[in-house]
Amino acid sequence: MIRISLLSDTHSHIDDQVLKLCGGSDEIWHAGDIGNLKVTEALSGVAPVRAVYGNIDDHHIRAHWPKHARFYAEQVDVWITHIGGYPGRYSFHVKPEIYTKPPKLFICGHSHILKVMNDKKLGLLHMNPGAIGKHGFHKVRTLLRFAIDGDRIKDLEVVELPR
């Protein structure tokens, strides 16, 4: 079993409260709009990091992190990208592959809106952790914590922080 902290849209902001919330995680996943490599460096001091770049990320971040990350966590096929859309409204960047080879867990950021929903048509779970940074229109900063045990995604927790 692995414990995951999932966040997105830090926009160069990371603070001790977020780092503390990620404590106890086996991995931290960042779904883009990192803003500054100091963010992922700070997170990697807590646990190993998997990340993708987002639309605001500069060439330094794009040289360090990929646009898409697709991998297995235990027996769960995971795909992380920044701009991915939602079930029934996937981005053109992912549409061809998601319909021909859907993952079990599809993660994106970008919207600053926390959303977790099943795509029954494709048999996948979609997660968007919202935004944990302070830049943007969101009123509440959010992240997700969950576990992957074999082929099961479980113990999902929504964490909210004041802006």
C-alpha cells in the first residue's frame, strides 16, 4: 500500500502547513502549474515527487518535469497531466489516448476546482485536487490524500485550507 498526497496549481507557493500535511505520504504527486522548482524541491524533502508541468511553467520546469506522466502505482494505471478536462469533456491533448487506452486513475489540475468523479463509460476515476497555491480565483486551498492498495484506490480525504 502507498499513501499519496496530490496537489496542483501551487503557482510558486509552498508553505510549512502544506509540507506538514504531506508528511506521512509515500509519494507526493503534483498536477502542474508548479511555478518554481523550489516548490518540488521542498516537497521532495518530505517524500518522493512525481510531477508534470503546467501552462504557466517556464522552460526550467519544462526541462525538469514532463507534460504527461503515465505509470503504475501498485497495480493502478495512473495518468497525470495538467490540462486534461473532465469525463465527457476531455481535452484534445488527451482525448485520443484516453478513449483508446484509459487509465484507472486520471489526474489533472488547471481549473483550480477540486473534483473527484467516476467516468463510468471509460471505467476510470478522475481526480482534480483544486489549487493549493494562493494565486487564482479560488477561495479555499485544497489537496487530496488517498491510498493505493494493490488495484484499489481508497481512503480518499479532501483537505481544505483558508486562502
